[in-house]
Amino acid sequence: MKKISSVIAVLCVMVAFYLRFAYGLDKIVEISILSLIAFLILLVFEIFPVTLTCFLTVGMMPIIGVTADFNTALSGFSNQVVYFILASFGFALAMTKSTLSKRLLRVLIQKFGKNSKLLVLSFMVCAAILSSLISNLPICALFLAVAQELLKCYPEAERKQTGKTLMIGISISSMIGGVMTPAGSSLNLLAISMLNDYTGHTVTFVQWMSVGIPVAILVLPLSWMILVKIHPPSEIKKEDLTAFIDGFHIPDKFTAGDKKVLLVTGTMLFFWVLSSWVPQINIMVVAVIGCVLFCAPKFGVVDMQEFLESVNWDTFFLVGTVLSVGATLVRNGVSDVLTAFLPEMSGTAAILVLMFIAFLTFALLVVIPGGHTIVTFLAPVVTEIAVTAGIFPGLAITVFGICACNCYILPLDAVCLLTYSKGYYKMTEMTKVTLPLQISIIGIVGVVGTVVGKLFGWL
């Protein structure tokens, strides 16, 4: 597959070169699409390491002609979302250095760990809660490490089955929790940022939560029920589970580091909520300053070198490159071409419009399995659909962002790839769970979005 996909990628680039020098800007849409296909092939089939693929892509963009110069090809790296992602790794490391995440997990295990199915639920609830404030990727990595320790309590024969359930559950719940607040995922902030760029409107922290929290509350238990029905975990002995909890070695009282993390996190949350009424407060600036406090000498709980080593630089370069590619597609008119093929939505009921946006997002995620690419490419289209249908664009973008966050029909998103790489499940085994779940989400976001939209006067 790598050889075949490599040939296809090279052919796409060669055709793009031909069109560039034979027709120039008259074929810019076709050249842009071919460039996107080549980029996605290199990425999905892992022809090169991720960062090398990103370097190659931004280097080729001005040569092929999809951007005017190299500065434009690097435009995605100036987006504030990229630096929010960097800050989220500092947040996750601070949580790991403190005992807070283990305390939360201990409480959930003690409350729900009566059987293996409830144990899986405890992991999913805990991951969802933390990912509502921290980016999905570091939270998934954190609970992946904890789950691997738990799996050591199982006999070899039963480890694979329970590992499958836990790994799929952690990936899904990390993404579901990420839709609860704008700070839960860089995709949310990117969607809001693009809404502001194209319309001048915005979605406040509280407005997003009014849609995201009800959706998460409905989707999380549904995902758990589908998961344990299709992939039931093996039971674990009570004494083994007790030994696992005792292995956390959590002190009775909060440590100084715990108190610092609680103080900084609480302050960040305060300003995030306050930003709903004070537009001068930038959510991403708050996150960056919070990261600085976590790493500050004498006060912080994280050493700066530890922070730099904890950052997944593949993710940093991938997001910056994807934002550059997405902006280029919009600038070169590819989104306008897609809009021309969409059905007329004026006069259509709001619930049907929102469900169509959800369906369109999920359908494209199968072809383009990257949330950031989808958001940058589809945001202008979603905005146009909302305006045509007479819906407040902020509501449509919120529903769109929530759906883009739930990118797990196949484990090709970075969050899912973390757990998939451990070898506990196959791609189709995740699809058996996530396909019916995403079909259900289409109806859920339609209903929740309509109810909230009427409450806020958006419809």
C-alpha cells in the first residue's frame, strides 16, 4: 500500500506541476485539490515521518503555485491555536506531576469499579472530564499510560480483550469530553476563530458550553453502552483492583504542587468563563499564561526542560501545516466549489439544517481524516449554509466544531492513533462501535442545537 500510495502522490504532484506551468492561475482550484490529495496520502499512509511530511508540504506549496510565496505557506504557524496546543501539553504535564488526576481516577474506580464494565465507564468519565479543559491528545496519552498499568492486573489471555475495550473507550471519551468547552479542543477554538474571521460574530465560552455539555452528557453514556455491548471487557479480581489503586501512593493531604495546580487551573477556568461577558479576554492567551505559571521558577510545578520534552512536536508541525493547507484551499476557491454543489437550504427547518451539517462533517471525515483540515476547509461552507437557512452562524459553527471533534469512524486521528498503535484493536473493531455512535450524534446535535438555539434567540 505504501508503494502504491507513493506512486499516486507523485502523480498528483506531477499533474499539479503540469497544470501550473501550462495554465497558471486558471487551474488553481485543480492544483490545490491535487496538492491536498498528495498531502493526505503522505500523511495517512505514513510514507515519511509526520514532521518530514509537513516540511515537504510547506516547501512544495510555493513551488507548485498554490501560495504566492513561502511566508504564505507558513501562515498556519501564526495561528494562535498552534500555541494553545503547546500550552495544553504544559497543562497535562502539570496534572501528571500532581496527584490530582490519580485522585479523580481513584474516586471513580472506588465508586464504579464493582465490575469491569463500570470500570471502563470510570476511565471514560475521568478522561472526558479532564479533556473538557485540556486538549484531547495529552489527556488520551495520560490515560493510556494508566490503562496499561491496569492491564497488568489481568491474566495474559484476558488482557487483549479488556485492552481493546479500554483503548477504544479512552480515545472516544477524550474526544467527547473535548466538546464540552471551547478550551477542550484546539478544533473548537479554531472553529470560533474562523467564524470571527468570516462573519465578525463569535461564540462565547458559556454559549458553547450550553450546546457542548448536553451533547457530551448524552453521547458519553451512549458510547459506553455501545462499546461494552460490542466489545465486553473481562472481569478483574477485586483484590487486584485494590492493589492497583494502592499502587498510586497518593498522600492523604493535598501536596503543595496539587494546591498550585488547583489555583492556576481554577483561575484559568474563571477567566475562561468571564470571557463570555468580557470579550477582551482571549481564551488562548489565558491558556498560554497558565502554562507560564505552571513552568515558572520557584512557583511552578513543571521544569521548562520537562515541558519541552513532553510536547509532541509532530502534532505541533502537523497542526500548523494543516492550517496552512486549509487556508490555502479557502483562498484559492476550493470551498466555493463545494458550496456550489450543496442543496438549497433556505426555508428548511433548523433541526434538519444542523443534522445536515453534522452528516456532511462526518462524511468528509471519512475521506479527510483530520479535524483541523476539515475545520479550515469546511468552516466557510458551514457559515454559508447557516446564512442561507436563516440560522445564526455561531450555532452552526458550534455544531460543526462538535462534530469535527468526534473524528473516530476510523482510528486515523492523532488521538485514536495513540491507542491504536498499542495493538489492542483493529481499525474495523473501532468502526463497529463508532459508526452507530456517529449516526446517533447526528440526531443528538440536531435536537440539542435546536433547543439551545431557541433559548438564545439564534433561530
